[in-house]
Amino acid sequence: MSKKKKTTISDIAKELNVTPSTVSRALGDHPKISDSTKEAVLDMVEKLNYQPNNIASALRKGKSNIIGVIVPTSDRQFFASIIRGIEEIIREEGYHLMICQSDDQFDKEKSGIDTLLNVRVDGIIASVAKETTDISHYKKIKKQGVPLVLYDRVIDSFDVNHVVSDDFLGAYNAVTHLIEQGCTRIAHFAGKQHIKIYQDRLQGYIKALREHSIPVDDELIIESDLIQDTYSILRTGRELGSSLLQIPEMPDGIFSSSDFAAMGAIQVFKEKNIKIPDKVALVGYSNDFSASVIEPALTSLDQHTIKMGNCAARLFLEQMNSKEGTFTSKRKLIVPELIVRKSSQKKQEPIKA
């Protein structure tokens, strides 16, 4: 079966016995085209099921009203919430989102960026894939003059807009909270240290211990891959929890760089009848919805992801609306909030919702 020919502006013009330029101007609501002609063109567009070539239109206008968003994964509340935050702001300005998922793979990320540039997006908002070390595809965005905002996982040495959570402060506050609850031997579920957010969380953990004269024990810092699908991280958390049961002196506190790793450990401790938080107190990171419904509810750091998305969108708009050569890249820091729940409350204090 032959493929049905796509309707063009020339087809509409032929049906109406007008020129293609008249049809084009009518579709663009040109003031010199009469209302009757515009109405006739719109009727024929519907009749012939005409679909405009948005890429060609973007080339002519120099503007597509589309913003590309790169997410490492779409099945995480964290990234879904950031997308919501971006969309809240850009929708009011007449923009639409085109979302690409990298699956944390360099090749997919590069391909997604090439696609977005080919469709002439007006800007790109991206979180860097964990595999990415070569940033030539990001440099290509900047070289083409397309506004670029990096969020959450960023490239510190790259002079573009950044929106990040203060992971150092978040970790410091989490560990300080555990110490204030009476914990003196605190383990850390650390992410891979080539990723800056995990470097910062480790350093915040270390600073809190040292400020309270608690020695840093390398045996209690366990590095693993915390950027996986939810079920894989839960399995990782179970493995990490099980490993802590094998050491001579089990920790009385755990600061996890992932909510789901903390939840996996909680599953193991409950199976072994280890009381939480009496025997071991836990704090996670990200404040996923699941943190509030697990038993016991998990204390966690809320990264204010909608605010992060809002901020990324506003930085794009600020750069988009600035005069050429006048915009200076900015770095916005979002302060995470410790949401205290039962998993860490050795001392009975008012619990935040």
C-alpha cells in the first residue's frame, strides 16, 4: 500500500485558487489578508488535514516556542516534579516542552540533544547523564547560541546556567540531626564519587562528624550505584543494610544518599527485628512520596524540586529575553529542607508533616 501524500500549502492554494504565499500569510494571521480568505484557508486546512511543518516555520521565524528537556529517567518522582516546575513557568509564556530521556547513557543523551537542536528548540534544560564525561555535545549547544540550563547534575567547569541543590548543606544537616538524636556511629550510603552531588553529600557527612568530634570510619562509608531504577536501588539498599549486620559493631545511625536505598535497608532491619529508630536511626535523601508511607516513615531531605524547575525555567527566559552578548550565566542554589519523621526520632520531639 502506498503511503498517503502529506498535504502541503501548495495543495491548499490550488484548491482555493490563490497563491501559496496567500495561504501562508493567512495561516500567520497577516493583517493584509481578508477575514473571508483566512476563514476559507482554515476550512480547507481542516478539510485536507493539513499539518504545518514546524521545523520550516521555526527556520523562517527564528523561534519554535519549544524547549527541550533532558531527564536521566522518567520513572522518578524527582524528575517528574522538576518537569512540572518548568512547565508551570514556560506555559504562561507560550512555550511547550519536548522531553528526551537519556537513561543515564552518554549516547542517548548526545542523540537527544542532536534531535532537539535539529528541530530548532529555543532552549535546552538538562540534567547530565551519569556516563557523561565528554561534554562536546553540550558545548555544541552553547556554540549555536541556544540557551542552556543545567539542573541537579551539572558540569561545574562549564560556564552555563546551573540550578543545583545545596547537597553539602543537606548532608551536613542530616548527619547533625542524627548526632543530636544520640547517634555516635553513623554509616553513609554514598553514591559513585565521580558524580558531584554525591561528592558534596559525602563531604557534608564528614564535616558534621568532625565538628562533633566523631571519628570518620572508612568502614562505614559504603559507595554504590544509587542511580538506577527504583527496584534496583531497593535491592542495593537491602545489600547495604545486610552488609552492616556483618561488621563487629553495627552503626546506630545511617545517612543514605538515596531514599530507596534507605528503604531497602529498613526492609532488612525489620526482617531481623532490629528496632528503628531505637537500635538504628535512618535519614534518606530526596523526600520521595514513598518516604512518608513506609513504616516507619523515613526522615529525608526535600530538595524542593518544583522550585528547582521554576528556577531553571526562569533562567531560560531571562537568557532568551536578554540582548545578545549581555547575559551572564548564573548559578542558583536551592536549600534542601530536612523533613523529620519516625525513622530518625530517638528523642521524642514534634514530628513535621
